[in-house]
Amino acid sequence: MPVNFFDELHDDQTPPQYRWFNGIKWTSSKDGNFLNVVSPVDNSIVGKVPVVTHAEIDAAIKQAHGVQKVWAAKSVFERGKILKLAADWMWEHEPYLTALLVREIGKPIDEAKDEIVRSADMVDYFAHEVLHMKGDQLPSDAFPGYDKSKIAMIERIPLGVVLAISPFNYPVNLAVSKIAPALVTGNAVVFKPPTNGSISGLHLTQIFRKAGIPDGVFVTVTGSGSDIGDYLVSHPGIDMISFTGSSQVGKAAATKAGMIPLSFECGGNNPAIIIADCNPGDTALEIVKGAFSFAGQRCTAIKYVLGLNSELDRVLPLVIKFTEEKIKMGDPRSPETKSVGPLISESAAKEVEARILAAERGGAKIIIGGLRKGNFIEPTILDNVKPDMEIVRIETFGPIVSFIRVKDMDEAINIVNSSTYGLQAAIFTCDEGTGIKLANKLDVGTVWINSKPQIGPDHFPFLGIKGSGVGVQGIRYSLEAMTRLKPIVLNKPE
């Protein structure tokens, strides 16, 4: 790593006090207030991040508007070259960023490394894909009643200043999925990372800065949602919001934002439906991976499994077996830990514990797990769960999978479609035709057949319906979301 690459982000104190990036330089907030970023691994303070004031936000957004058109005037090729260099820096600093991610959010080493590498790949892909974006041209005589006297030249132009808000569970990947398409299409960006994830977000900011993003174009502000979140989403200087977070916060933000473009990916409460002819071993393995990766703190995690008694009785023993063999709870800094480290905080762990206990009181059976140890929740499998239990009805961010026994597939479909969520679902069957027919009856954004739900491959469309979001993400779709159509209509000479 080049000497001093990240040194200007913070002072020399222990724990370090970080600065925010006002678009031109790293600076301290004028009020001198800080938030502690507490590691879920050992409850130590990773660092202190400034609480940026509203006045500082105003100045940064005004400055971003002032330089955005200059940035947009640069060629797509030139903007893409800067993104490619940012991707190179991410690959270069992967070990450092991986270790930071492990400590800051408690993500196991393998999953943290995968997030950094995947993020670099995504930035690089955006830089390539933007070169293929194009407008359109329409003749007037293609519509009845019009002659050939007019022609519409339709361009794609940037929206202006984009607010990017990322979540704690993928603070790098779900930041670059917003920042990269916004920048490469000519927008300025105001980036608001989560509290746990702020430090990783500040390092990401430095990477884009060192790659050559011009002064004023990219701003990173830190502070809690209550301090600055509401102010940002309702700010008149914001032209578009790209947000990932809970459904509750997303709905409130959308209400405050008003009539601007939104790309929101909110909560997911994803089911898996088991058909009688599925391969039990493959199905069980996908359920285990889908339920327990990053301790279930994923919007695409499998939260409940639906099937007839006979089908669940075939699959459940293998889910138990693979959980005990392949999932290892422990310190995420240890290579021995597989998938389940701590939850993001003790309060989050207590909330998950309370839902497990409530389900047990309601008649659910704890097959394995169920215990909380500080910030840790054991990988937990519940059987005889009812769909009206809170652990199923509300997205539960923890390593829990609930088995719900249904009398037929119509009941399974009704349970899925009655949910306030609509992100993804999985269907397991050896008959793809049956799987497709069932998929067409589910009110969710995406259905996976014989695979756990997931984000990616990143050039696939990714979307939620109902309380799970609005808009479409994915490489090409995100680029389109960060632009708008601008037709210029010419009267053709006779």
C-alpha cells in the first residue's frame, strides 16, 4: 500500500477521530460532535466519526451543484477511466479493507473479502457498461396522423446531485452500487454511510478521491439517521435518492423526499417453497447457505420454508445436518468461523432472541440453536411455525430459519402473497416447468429456482415490490436510473 494513502482520514489519537469529506478536503465538523463506531466483535471503539452539521451539508450540496455540470461535460470515456482506477485501488487495498470490514461490522473474513472484491469488480463493470449506453431517435410519421416533418433526438442526461445511502450489512458493496453509476453518468454524489460502516465508507471515499474525482463532485457526510438522515432526504438540493435499508425507514424517507426519482431497496422476508420432487440434499444445502450467511443479516436471506409435512420431513433432517457441519459460529477474525459471527449490536441480538422466545411460547419448536451469547445468536432452526408469528411476519435480521407446514401449494402461495414484503423467493423442484408456473403466481420481485435468493450476478435486474422497494437496480438498470431522457424535437426542412 502506498505510504499515507489513508492517513489523512483521521488524527493520531486512540481511538482515532475521523474526518468527513466536504468534496475538496478532509475536515472536522464545526460543532465537534462525534459518534462512536463500536465493533460488534469485542465492543471496542473502532473510531469516532463526526456528526456533520446541517449548515455544512447545505454548503457541500450547493458546491456539488456548482461543479456537477462541469463533471457531466467530461466525456463518458474520461469518467470511466477514473472509475477503473478506483476499482484498481480497491483490488490493491483488499487485505486492508477486508480487515477493516471484519472489525467494523463483524463480517467473517471470507465474506468480507468477497464483498471487497465483488465491489471492485462492480465498479470496473460500470465503467465498461456505460460506454454502451445510448439515446434514441424517433421519426414523427411512425405515429398515425403525423407526416415526416419532425424528428425526436432523445439523449440520456444526468439527474444532478444524487444522495446515496448505504446499510451496515454491505457498507462497501451497496455503496458502490449507488456511487459508481451516479458518478459515471455525470452526477455529483452526496454519500451517507451507516454508523457501523462509516469508517469503511470513508476509506471508500478516499479511493474515489485518489482515483481522480474532481473537487466538489463527491461528498461524504457522517452522522446518525436522526442527526442528518431526515435532513438529507428532504433537502431541496437533492435530485435523486438511492437508498438501501429497512422498509420502515424507506417508507418514511420516500414520504419526505417528495417528487424526485427514487431507487429504494428495502426489507426482504424471503420464503423458500419445497416441491415434492426436489433434490433433498441440494435443497437443504441452499437453504442453509441462504439462511445463515452473514448471520442472516441480509435482505435476501431465506427466512422461512414452506412445504407439506412429507416434503419438510425429507429436507429438515438434512438442513440440521448441514447446519451443524458447515456453519461455525465464532470470532469473525478467525478463519474457522463460517457464516455466523456477531449481530451488529447487542440490542439487535436481544430483539432476535425475543422473537425466538415469542415463537416458542406460541407453539414453535426450537430444533437447534435459539440461545443468545452477548452479540451472538446461535444458528437457529424452528419447526411448526405459524405464518402470523412475528418471527415470520416481520423481517428478522438474524441466523434464524422457520419451517411452516402447509396443507397444499395454494396455502403456501397465499402466505407469500399476503406478506407486506415482496423482494425474492426460492422454489426447489426438479421440474423447471412446475417451478416456473409456481413462480408466476408469487408476488415478489425475483424468484429463484433451485437456488437461494441473492443479489447478483450484479448485471441481473434486482428489485422489490410492496414494502420491499421501488425501482430497479443492476448494472444497466442502475445506469438508466441515474439518468433521465431528454428529447429534442426538430422540425425537418421541406
